[in-house]
Amino acid sequence: MHPFRAAIEARDLDAAVALLSDDVVFLSPVVFKPYRGPSAARVLLEGVARVFEDFRYVREIGAADARDHALVFQARIGDKQIEGSDFLHANEKGQVAELMVMVRPLSGALALADAMKAQLSSAQVDQTI
């Protein structure tokens, strides 16, 4: 099991953020411009933890020693079911250097965008939804 998956499943955001590189890039499923740095990623992960209901990883793709992994998840926002993947790319030190999130279907992505906009309305991150 990838350490990032273990941290998220344990709802241990400190452990998840500790796995990120200082220059991590977080690519959101609903905005074009990436978020940069562990602080911005933490704000987003905290928001998602509040928004997603019944979140669970259902599959992990990638060899234990590979630099790229896909963590496939399912969740719900209200009555909208979401399926998605967290694509992780590790740097040469094994830290997560890129986290790209993709979700489907469109109705779920729109529900996620609306819910995250409400979560981030008062947060200080370098990107707007």
C-alpha cells in the first residue's frame, strides 16, 4: 500500500502532507492553474476531507518501487456519486512531487467544484476555483 493512501485512509493529514515535496504541484480536477506547495495542498486536502462522504480507495495501480501510482477512489457529495483517481508522481527522494486528481462523471465534478468553492471561500490559497 502506498504511504499516501495509508495516510489518507487513516485521515492523518499531517502524515499525508509530510510525504509531499517542498515544491509539490497539486493539479485540481476543476481548475486549470496548479496549486503549488505543501501548504496549498493541505488546504485542499482538508477541504476535500470535509466535502467527500463515504470516501474509499478501491484500487491501487503501480509497483511498490515505481515513481508513479494511481489510487482509484469512490465517494459521494450529497446525492452525487463520484469516481476518481489520485495520480501520484514521486521525485528521486521518494516524495510526492505531483498530485493530479481526476473525477467523473461531470455532474460529480460540478458538485465537487461547488462544494470546494464554498470550503475555500475563506482560505488563503494561491488559486481560485
